[in-house]
Amino acid sequence: MRVMLIRPPAKHTVESEVPEAVSAENLSYPPLALMAIATFLKEKSRHEVCIIDAQLDNTPYEDLERQIRDWKPDVVGVTAFTVQLVDVHETVKTARRAGARYVVVGGPHVSDFPRECVGLPGVDAVVKGEGQKPMLDLCDLWERGESPRGLPGVMAHPDDPVPEQDVYFSNSLDDYPLTDRTLVDYRRYYDVMGRGGIFTTMISSRGCPYRCTFCNTPRHRYRVMSPSRACDEIEACIKLGISEIYFVDDTFNITNARVIELCDEIIKRGLKFSWTVRFRVKGATRELLQKMKAAGCQRIQFGVEQGTEEGLLRLKKDVTVREIESAFRLCREVGINTVAYFMIGTPTERSRDDVMDTIDYSINLDPDFVMFNVLTPFPGTTLYDEGLRDGVLDLDPWLKFMREPRADFKAQVWDEHFTRAELREMLNTAYRRFYWRPKFVARNLTQIRNPQDFLRKATAGVRMLTPKLPRLLAPPTQVS
């Protein structure tokens, strides 16, 4: 069978309180999950596979329809984020108009809301959780003309039972094939905070044992890739000219021992590339950071969220203010850049002064970059359930949106203490106060490496200073 995997364009993303510079210029991710599924299908079957990343150029739907008609796929697979559900729905309709026999949807949205997704018009089946093995089984069944109802990891009708467990090809990530990055135009992806080289993402472990109340990352079991297998994939990237890799593991440093083993293998092989990780503050020791620096780590992204013990406890971050400050101090001393993520409008911020304290804390922490978000609890998170319980949030708007996606839908914010307009104004203030500082401007001017690097950062800077607040392409906890 001919299988086309599509990342939808981002034309109707749910409005969220994030400045344009953050959504448009922060990172240009390749569709890693689709690449992994396509690679798996190519290696484990005779199905023909291609990928269309319609988000990369925000492809018009008439052009997308023409691409589908020209390639004539039997199966179209669409990856879905909740905030992009309108475009997912439109992509499904486009595939149907173009003549696709079967349409299947997967991705983070399906993991949280499989029943609502399989009930959307035009959807033949949804894959919940990790997609490689279920997608292969689904295509094999359809090729034989059989019904997929009852297939593990798959729902083919709203009345089907929701799969309780993800279906894994293997408990060892070493058994999965090396992701083929030539399935997309990989040279076009870049990191605006990076060094201007060809950029990609990679996963070296899956799963997270922590329970932050705002996070809707699927809680699949923790599995790792061996240092040798991870470095095989890194080497394959380097051979393609890729020089910057962002490890999008749910949490990179579940154990320091694994991180050190990977760094030792990178150093042993002499692999030269710069890399970024998402890190927990706990475990950020000088020894570990020095080893990471020696192996090429350029930047660490920390989810700080709040600068008070009360706020950290409310979000169940399982860290202290002292541990946060120690991690950022050690990174500065070792020479690793940092990005700090903060939330504005959390339940423990009850006055404007509380929010200003969060902004002041971000400035005193002095990361190299900062990302502020207005707290937008998404369904499937503990915080969302607490908001429903306490009457701060309403379930009906989300359920209606999931069943009938509309472009005018706005995600609910935590408005117990502030209006949406007040939160928006304070978010603007946060970005202006952090990024207008002479210290920040001077530091980044010294880090400009080439004209292209300057152009990207200058464009992002101009947009950051403009009080526009359009949309967020994907919540930080969801990775495509």
C-alpha cells in the first residue's frame, strides 16, 4: 500500500497567550514522530511511504490536495496536537477530497482523546500512543481487506474500547531502526537560539516518572537507548551535515549515570556537534555538567515555572528554589547556555505583585533565554481536573471543540485571580522587561556568528518587542 504521513499546516491554531516571536521564530522542528513511523514501515514492510510537512511552509489546502492527488496514497496518516485540531480536521477532509481510501489520525491529541477523535467525520481509525507497530498492523490489515476493530493500540469506531496500554515494537529502543531524516527536507530545519547550522531532533529515552500537574505528556514506561545505539544515530546525522541536535526526551536526566555514559561514548567516538536537552534541576551537578560540556552540550532547557516554594509545591515540581538557583549558577560557571520556562497566572499568583515577583525572579536567575507562558491548563492534566473541581474551568467548551473543531475557539486560562486581558498585558510586560535589558542585548550581540544567525535573531527580537499575541504552535509538553 502507499502510505502518506502528513503534519498539517498551522493556519487555525488555538489562540494561546504567547508572543509571535516565541511561536514563529523559536524552533523549527522536523516531524520526528512521522519520520520514525515512516522509517519503521519502510524497514519492516513493503509499503511505500512518504511524508508531507505542510507546517514547514504553511501549505495552502488546495496545494496539499494536489500533492495528495498526485501521489495517490491508499492510506493518509495525520499527526494531531489538540491546539491544531481545526487544521487536523481540515487535513482529514482534504485527504478525503483527494481520494484517500483510508485516513488514520495519531499523535498527542489522540493519546488524550481517542474516542472524540475517532468520531470526527472522515476518520477511519486512530492510533493511541506509540505509532510504529500499530500503524504497520493497521496498514497490513487494510491491505488484506480486513477490519481493524480489536487491533491493539487502535480504535476504529467510537464504540470500541479505548486501548489501555501503548503497543511497543520492543521494550528496548535499540531495536527500532535508525530514523531516516532524508524523508523530509531536513536541511531547512533550524534553531533560532542555536549556531545557525542544520538542526534536527532526536529521542534517546522515552517516559517520565514525574507528575507535574500542568503536564499532559503520556505516561508510558521508561525505556532507554544504549549509548552505542544513540551515537550510531548521531553519526548518521553528522554524515548528513547536521550539526545541531535537540534531544526531546521527556526528561533527559532521569539518572545521571545514563547521561554520563552517553557523553563518554560521544567523546570516545570524537563526534563533533552541538546539542540541547530538556533537563530537570535535580541532579544538575558540576561533574555532570562538565562532562556534558566536554561532549558538546551547548544549551539546557529547564522548566522552572515559578520562583517560590509555594508555587513549586502547587505544581508538584519536586524541586526547591535553592536547587533551581544552584543549577543555573553551575551552568554559567561551566559555560552551558540556559533557557528557563516560566508560567504566569498560576493558582498561587493572586495579585499583580505576585506576577511581578515571578518576572523579577526570572531576571535575577539570568538565563540566556526565557520563555513565559500564561498558564493554559489542557485537558488530560491534573491541574485541569483541579480547575474543573474548583469551578475555575469548564469542561463543556473543550468537549464541544473536540467534537466540532472551530477556528474561533480560545483555550481557557486560569482566570481565578486575573482576566484574560490582564494576563495578556502582564505577559507582554514579562517579555519586554527580560529582553529589553542592556545586559541581554549586549550578551547576544557577542554571540552572533554569521549574517544568517544575525538575521534570525534580529527578526525574533523585533517581533518580541511588538505587542502581538497570536498563537502557540504546540504546547511545550507535546513533541511532534
